[in-house]
Amino acid sequence: MRGASYSQKSLTVCGSNRMRVQSPSPSRCRAASYSRGRAGFQGTAVEVGTEIHQIRTNEKEEMQELNIRFAGYIEKVQALEQRNAALRAELEALKSRYKGGPTGIAEEYELKFKEMRELIETLTNEKGAADIERGYIEEEVEIWRLKLEEELALKGEIYLKSS
């Protein structure tokens, strides 16, 4: 019997159980469904055709979804590649700024430390000179204060003698 060569197989497509009829060769399936004219075979052929159409529709939808996801991954990769290029450029700029690594940084900071030490020494000398000048001014103010007191005392004596 020719119908015995067909088998039914359970197939899972997108999470649903559906029955699919398989034939050893596609020509047998067509020949059995159209030439025999039996109601059972024709009904099975319609079911198979509908099933195949549904499977193809589901596969097409799944492929479209996968294509969208794949396009998203490609965009992410391109964005990450651009970010990597920017970071590499920034790294190269920093490397050239610091003259190739830690030794360049040490030399740069040594130069800055030397400049700061010289500035501290200059400011310390200026402060010492200002302190000395302040001392001279304080002595001069004291001298003038004493002279003022003498003058006021003399003026007071003269005022007392004249009164």
C-alpha cells in the first residue's frame, strides 16, 4: 500500500506543536494527493500545504526578526569600533604629551618641582627683605613717636610757664 510509506512526525515551530506529513520523495506526495483522488489523501495534502505555508510564514517572520537583531548587533559593533578609535587617538595624544611613559612624566614633574623650589626661594628672600624693611619702619615710627612726646612735653611746659 502506497499510503504506508507516509509517516506523521511531531514538529515544534515557534513554540507550538503541529503535525507534519513527510514523504520519502516530494513527487510521491504530489502524486498521492492529486492522482488518487481519495478524500483522505486530498485532505492530508491540503493540511500539508497549509502546514508548509504556515511554517514558511513563521520562518520568514523569524528571519526578519533575526535580521533586525543582527542589524542591531552590527550597529553596536560599529559604535564600539568608533569609540575604540577615539580612545586610541586620546591614548596616543596622552602618550605624546608625557613623552612615552612614566620616565617622561618624572622628567616633567622634576622640572615643575625645580620651578616651584626656585619660586619658594625667591618669595622667601622677598619676605625676609620685607621683614627687615618693616623692622626699620617700626624703629623710625618709634623714633618719631618719642620726638612727638618730647615736643608735646615741651609744649606743655611752655604753656604752663606762659599761663
